[in-house]
Amino acid sequence: MPGYGGFLTGWSATAFGSGMVLPLIVAYLRETLGVSTSGVSLYFALFALSGLVVNPFAAWIGRVRGPGPTAVAATVLQAAGATWLTTADSMAATVPAACLSGAGTGIYYAVQTPLLTRAFGDAAFSRVLSGQHRASALMMTVGSLLGGQAVQRLGDDGYTVCLAANAASYLVYGVMLVRLRRTRVEPPGSMSSASATEAAAAPGRRSAALRDPVFLRLLVLQSALVIFGLGQFESVVPAVLRDAHLSVVAISVVIACNTAGIIIFQGLALRVVERVGYTSALWVAILAWMAALAFLAGALLVPMPRGRLLLGVLFGLVFSIGQCLIAPSVQPLVTRTAPPGAVEGYAAATSLAHGLGMFVAPLVVLPVVESGGTGSYLSVQLLGYCLALYALWSFRTRRTTGRQDTVQPAGKAWVSR
């Protein structure tokens, strides 16, 4: 598929850069810059809030200027934030870095859906997201391993090397996005770029997404998936496993198995999505997470250390199955739910819901773990998955057309132009 190799190369570069930094950023802020724990929390809060604040503006800029140039500008902001952090020497100096990086990330994810659907076509969107998800898991794992080695061998200079590499990776991705702008799919019967822009700017179109009762159910579904699933694995799950008396090494093994599961299962999950459709795949994903929750409950109850580790590993692997099914399913449903010319607005709304979910997940669920214990955590998780199932059922019964869940065969989706 024209442009796909370059896109995946650029995305792999930025995933590698992020992987180098994410495991080290807390240690860098606390040990090298001397930032307090509350200051570290403020950094991540500013990062998240900046993305949320720019989201509505990103949707408007994407409609006016196009998603391609907007995404390229987002990578420049991300690179600027990462570069600023390399020069920071105090908590005050990290504030602009957090705001720049968060704003760039928020802008990019607000326009990613229209960017990729315009470049590769709606039918291939699911396969592109699947490849992106697998590349992220692989390259972030490699990046995190090399980042740890850099700090171990170079000391404080290792942090600077990793941050600079992260900044450069954003620019590499930006260059690839510039090349991607030359690739464009206009499926039969679709609107031209000018017509789409005109339709997006029509009166009432900007708020159409949040007034669409069918789409609102999809937003509830996505929020539940993020708050009770995707937003927890890096923050809440390690705390829960620690309460199960797993060592730090054992927890890292569980997380590594989850990452390996994504790499192994993503191709199979894509074939399942292509066979059964998006909504059916999401049903399977949520049920897989419920099964994973049972393994996690076992890890919390089994007295033997090896048994806890084995159940933790099974939890990570089964959880990855749900992640692999969700990655190529939710955003294609957005493009099929949005009316012609309104994809940018609908995509920005899902980006906003995802950002809010990632921000809310640790704030809501971690206090449950601390105050009510693991039993309360498991109960809240089960209720969250039931909410996701209800939202998915409600969305499925209220869709107006059958084509929204149709996945075009891979051979047709990847035809060369």
C-alpha cells in the first residue's frame, strides 16, 4: 500500500523514542532535577490538561488546514517539549516542556483518524491501526531496554541522551508525515476535499458529534474501555500486583508478557476483526478482559509465589487479547458513525474522551485500591466492564445502517493506486 511503509517507519521511530523516555521520566524529574513527588504529579497533570485544552482547537485547525499539516505541526510541538526538558534545571522549567509536549500529543491524536483515513482509505484503516499497535508494543519495549542501559552506563548524561533521542524521533515522524501527505485515497462516492471542508464548516456541524445519540453511546463505550482497561495497565495494575506481594521483578515480567502478547496476537486479532466485524470483536475483547480479571483475582488470592506469578502472567497475556481486538475496532466505528464531512469533529471528540479517560483512570481507581482493598477494585472493574457491554449493546441496537460494521477484505483494502 503506497505510503504505508514510510508511515510505519516514522511511527516506529516515535514509539522507540517514547519507549526510551517513559520508564525514566519520573526518575529524571525526581533524582536529576530534584522535583518533589507533588511536582512530578503536576508535570503529568499539565501534560494531560494541555492535550485536553487544545483538543477543540485541533479539530477546527484540522478542518481548516487539513489533518496532514496539523499533524506535522503537532510533532514539532512534541519535539520542542522534549528538547525543552533536556535544558530544564528546576520544576518551573519543566512546566513549558509539559505544556508543549501535552499540546502536541493532544493535537496529533485529535487529527490522527482523518489523517489516516484520507491517506489509506476507510477500508484499510483497521489494518493500519493494527500495524501501528504492534509497532508501538515492539519499539517501545526495545526503546525502554536501551534507555535503561543508557542511564546505567552514562549516568545523568544518559537521561539527556534519551530525551534528545525522543525529540529527534518526533521530527523523524514529522518528516514521514510530510511524505504521507502526497498519498491520498478518494473512495468511490466520497466527497472531495473541498466539499468535505465546506460540509464540516456548515452551521451546527461543529457540535454535531456531541448531539448525536448513537455516537454518544460510542463515547461512553470508549470511556469505559479506557478508564477500566487501557488507562490502568501502566499505573493501577502495578499497584494491585504489588498488593498481591509480587516483587518488582515479577511485575515487570507480567508487563513484559502483556507486551509480548500484543506483538504475537495482533495479526490474529486483525483477522478476527475482519471476519466477525468491529462490534462483535469488541464483545470478545470485553469478555477477554473479564476472563483476565478472573486470573488477576486468582493472583491476589493464591498463597504460593509461583502460583501468583503464573496467574499474573496469564492475566497479562489474556488482557493483551482484548487490547489487540480494541485497537483496530473503535476508531473505524467512529468513521462509520460520522456523517460525510464531519470525521474531524467526531475524531476529536473520541480523542477528548480518550484523554479524559487516561487522566481519570488513576484518579478514580487508585483511591479505590487504597481505601477498599483489592476486593473493591475487582468489583469496580467488573462493573466497569458491564458498563462497557451495555454501552456496546446500546450502540449496536441504535445504529441506522449495516455498513458501519463491515470490514472490507484485505486484498481489496490494500490495492495500489
